[in-house]
Amino acid sequence: MSNQHVLVNEHVDYAFCPPTSGSHFNQAGVPAPLPRAFYGPDKAYKPGNWIHNLEHGGVVILYKGTPTQAIQDSMKAVMDAAPVGSKTACAPNQVIVVRFDDMTSPFAVVSWDRAMLMETWDPVAAATYAQQWQDSPAIPEKAAGTC
């Protein structure tokens, strides 16, 4: 899908769930791309926020609902252990974790135009995916310093 920037109040239909590309937010006051963080179950963001991260080479670990504390800790550990991407201003890496309840799978790891859906949390597969697809050559914007 495109990488068009839209305002937060614009409706966007995505061809795939969870979306891995498409129109996304780029507006003052709207967190897009999302700052590098583990976003707990009390903070759910729209795809328009985190697709912007994908556009710049980020990897997003998505989860549905409220996983156990052990799984949340494991997802955060994968995020923290991912290697540094090519954007040296993005330290330590460009991996974030976000709740997304609209998907059918309980877990997914996504990058620009790619998704790995998981019925159960697999930290080894997620870490391998993050290492392989962070800063993918397919990303449309390679803006340095955008995390």
C-alpha cells in the first residue's frame, strides 16, 4: 500500500490486518512515529501511529488483549535485545511493542510490507524477525534520526 501521510481524523482502510503499510499519521501533536517504548495493555494505538515507524525501518511487535506478565516481559526483552539499526540516532534500536486488538492472531511482528503472525508468543522467532527486517531495503523513507 501507499505511504501517504494523513491527518489523524481521516479514516484509512487497510487491505491486510494487521496492516504493514499504507496511509499513516504525520501531524503535530500526534505521536507518529511512536517513540521507542514498550506500550503496555493500557495504551492501544491506531495503525496510523505505528505504520509510520514501519515506513522508517522499524519493527513493531503487536499483541492482542492483555498477555501474562511473563509474556509482556519477554516481548520487552526482545525489544531491548534487538540489534541497533542503521540509523545511528535511533538508539538502541527501532523495535517497539504495541497493543492491537483488531487482529485475529494473538501476536504479530511486522515491518514494512511484511508480517509474521503467531498463535503463541515465540521470542526466538520474534528476535530473528526483528534482526532480519529492521531497516529493510523495502522501506520507502530512510530518513535518518526518525525513530
